[in-house]
Amino acid sequence: MKYSEEVSERLNELLEKNYDAEKGYKFAAEHIENEKLKAFFTERAKERYDFGHELKAEIRNFGENPEKGTSLAGDVHRTWMNLKTALAGNKEEAVLEEAIRGEEIAVEEYEKILKDTNIPPSTQNVLLKQKNVIVASLNEVKSLELQYD
């Protein structure tokens, strides 16, 4: 496998996970009544949509094609989130817990790819910027969760 295909494959994995996160955040925004949380989840969905476009551009820079759709793992995660939300007495807290879990996993995935010292600087910059936004989002969602604990 050529290096460009390897990098593209890893970026496509992140792209799928960003699609998953976007859909998860849209779902959360549609099913929560709290206006503050609705706005938070809507903004996160838009961020992930934007991340997807940035990742697609990077993939195309390697002469490869971006993937379309969500991953099976993301579909399973949304199903669990749906079930947990339906069963939880404190809907806000349940959705925030799932958002924290998802953001922590996203940070780990970005860090794993960023450890590859062979990734071109332009790609590293895109990934580092996105990871930093996710970390800020994670910190924000953790503080929101404390309000609904």
C-alpha cells in the first residue's frame, strides 16, 4: 500500500467518525428540550460537518477519494444513546455522559494519528486544530454535565 493510500485510509476513518459525531449531535439536539443544550449540540454538529469537509480536502490532496456515510460502530453508538436516553430519568445528564464518552474517544483517535511523525505538516495542522476544538468541546460538555448531575 502506498503511503498516500495509508494516510488517506486513516483520514477516511476520522471522516466516518466525524459523520457519526455530527449525526449523534443532531439527534441529541432534536431530542432534548433544554434550549442551552440544544444550541450546544447544534453547534457541535456544525463543527463536525466542517471537520468533514476539511478532512475530505486533505484526502483529495493525496489523490484519494473520501468515504461516504457513517460507520457501523457509529450506528451502534447512536442506538445505545437512543436507548440510554429513553431509559434515563435525567435525560440531559444521560445525553451529556454519552457526549463526553464520544469526545474522549475522538481525542484519543486524533492523538493516535498525530503521533505518526510522517504525516505531512498540512495534515498535522488540520488534525491538531480539530483535536484542539474537540478538547475544548469536551471541557465544555464536562462543565455542562456538572450542572445536570
